[in-house]
Amino acid sequence: MKPFEPMRFEALPERPRRPHRFFEIEDERVSVTTPALGTLEVSVRRAGRGDPLVLVHGLMTSSYSFRYVIDRLAEDYEVLVFDLPGAGRSSVADAPLTPDALAGFIGETMATLGVRGARVVGNSMGGYLCMRLAMKDPGAMSRLVNLHSPGLATPRMWALETAMRLPGAASVLDLLVRRDPLRWAFRNVHYYDESLKSLEEAREYGGPLMTPDGRRAFHSYLAHTLKASEMKRFEAELAALDGFPIPLQLLYVRRDPMVPPVVGERLARAIPDAEMVWLSEGSHFAHVDAVDAFLAAARPFLAAG
């Protein structure tokens, strides 16, 4: 297929054309308590042995998004992946999902799992949240790969904040999503090679959206976590830093319909001591559609620690 050429939902195969063993890894349930979000039941999967490596997913996905790299990374590390609140199989918080609250949740989850100070890979929104965590608590992780995250205020992010402030925005979003949650998830995840999609993936990402609580969490991610005014504050905090507090790799792709590559360029200028790597193909889900290129870039950086 041509890059980012869309598939029809009706043409999705039951299972992905590239096999994986994500569901063979035991799904553990761990209770995590934070002041902002209370106590949540978190779904965690582990694979491999060695120094710990934590993988943090982004919006509209779950730990399932790392299905093609868990085993490869588990050759060198004990890999831990978990679902953020209201995503995958983790419970929903009865509180606003602000960036600071979620960054604290990630740090507390790592501490609860006994891997505080581990290496981390954060994808998309997960990378943004992990950067915020590193800035507030540098001891939470030893080094970070930020894989094509948002985090800086762009016209699209300002438009989203404006839309989320409109009267009735939550009700309209709920109506749009609940009409067909699986199709919504299918349409809002984009790959360089769309033939990697499947009904299995649509169910994994759309499943939480089939419940009122899951849709409430999704609205909170859009209205609070990705708030442009919060991103503007984050950029100001970056500018005030005398170097990023931990080793940081910015791993971005030249083409992406979800997060414009200019975000990576702006972050590289704001954090000159970060290692900047560009991939020519793939999406900001490079761990799905450009696995070899992602691993070739991330592995040396992670090993350097």
C-alpha cells in the first residue's frame, strides 16, 4: 500500500498480518495510589530478564501498541508495559487527567513495580508525560526515548482546546464515539502501512470506548492532558532549564498525519543536549510500522546507560 493509504473498516482482517505474542504474556493487576488520581487497578505485562525497561503508550492506544517490540527488547531487558488510566485494561480515574497527575501516576507505577530509575520509552502522549515526569522528578528514570510525542502548542492543539471548552463538548464527543467505538479507534490511528491494522487492534483500542467511563476518560485526555495552554507552560519550563535533567533521545519520523514533525524540530531547538534522530519512513507509531528502524535507533541510546 502507499504510505498512509487508508483501508476500509469492512476490509479489516480478524487478526494482524504480522503475528505477535502479546496475549501470551501474563496480564498482572497492580494497585497504584496517587494523591491526584486515587487508587487504580493497573494492567501490567512483563517479559525478559535484565535491567528494567518501561514502555509507556499514548492516546487512543494501550500497552498492546508495543506488541512487535516487546520480545525484541526482552532479549536485553526486563520489559514492563502497562496501560494508562482508562486505556486497555486499567481502571478509570474519577478525577481530571491533567499532565501533572498522569506524570505522577507513571512515576508511582514504576515505584510500585520496583523499577524506579529504569530506562523508559514513551510513545506519543506517553513521551510527553514522561518528559514532564523527568523534569519534576529526575530520579524516576535514568534515560528516556521520546518517540514522536506531542507536547508543544501547535495550531491543532489550540483548536482542540477551544473545541473542548465549547458548551456541550463532552456530550457531543460521547455521542460521536459511542455510535461505533471500534470504527472510531480504527479511523484515529494512522500507520505508514495501514495494512497492519486488524479487527483485533480495533477491539483493543476501541474496547474502553464502549463504556461510559472509558469515554469519560477519553474526553479527559483530550480536554486536560493535551491542553495547549499546559503545553505552552511546559515549553516555558523547558526554556528555563540548564540542560534536560536526564539523557534524552528525540526519535521522530519525517511524515506523520497525527503529530506534525515540526514538533520534533522545535523540541530539538529547545533541548540542544538531547540526541535527535529522524526516521525517513514510519509513523509516530514507528514501533509498529518501522520496527527495525526504531530498534536500530533506540537500542544504542538505551544501552549507553
